[in-house]
Amino acid sequence: MPHKPRHRLAAGPCAAALLACVLGALVATGCAESKLRLLSSEGEFNEEVLKAEQPVVVYFFKGGCAACMFLDGTINQISDEYASRAKFVRFEMMQAWSDKPTCQAIWKRYRVVTYPTVVLIVGGRERKRWVTDYNGDRYRKVLDDILAPAGPPPAPVPAPVPTTKPAPLPATQPPEAKPSAK
């Protein structure tokens, strides 16, 4: 008697519709390909992120992760909007076929265990973390708050005007007292 699996994956119309919805969402949000620079080593990460003069948004993802692919479109769009104020990069923390991080040092430093995770790093320090957050408006709010200009530069202080001591008055005799009339 042949072995029968306990559960069967239905390949009927429901599965096809679900697959079409997922693929349609991925294509509609621009998830087919990320425009962000892919970092692949600790050295690249240190140079591009930790030593950067401007804030850096790091998008940590796992290869083959559908949720990560879904976020690609949002992150690409936000990177276009904020390109003049922040740098955007991505780092493949795990490959699809592996359960081990691609870079132990980065994994230990940032403790990325859920994908996708997005981290804003300013001056080499983590300022904000988003975990499985697909709402672009929440990213924009934080970026606007942190990347907002500090305000207009202070007005220049005028140079002090050199003061000269007034010349002493010539010595004069006190006015004569006039007799008072009574």
C-alpha cells in the first residue's frame, strides 16, 4: 500500500489566485528589483555606513523573503524622496538557503532576527529601527523629524565698533557765582 501524505498542497484555483495576488503586489510595488546599493561585507558596511558623513538607512533582508521583496518598493520610493538628505543601502543578512548570517559581526552588532528590518544610523549610531513595517508614512515621519534642518543659521553678529575715549575737556574755571537778589 503506497504511503499517502497527511496534508496535500492544493494546486487548485485558490492557490493560483493567491499566487497571482502575491506576484501582482510585488510587481505593482516595484519589488522586482531594488535600486539600493547592496553591501556584502563588514568592511563595506563600516566604510559605507559607520563612516558616512550623512545619515544612512540600512535595509537588512533575507534572500528569498517575500515580505522583504514586498518592502523593496516602499524603500526604493523613500530613497528617491530623501536621496539628498540620507544614504540608503541594503545588506543581505541571510541567504535564502541558509539559516546562518552572512556576516556574524554585523548580525551580532545589530541583532537582526526578523526580516525585513530597517535601521537608521546617524553618526555611526543607531537612531531608529523598524521591524516588518511596510507603512511608508511612518518612515517619512521619523526621517522628517531626524533629518530636518535645525533651522536657519544664526544671524552673524556684527563686529564690535571700536570705541575711542572722548578727548578730555579743557580745564575751565568754574562759573562765578552770581549774587542772589533778595
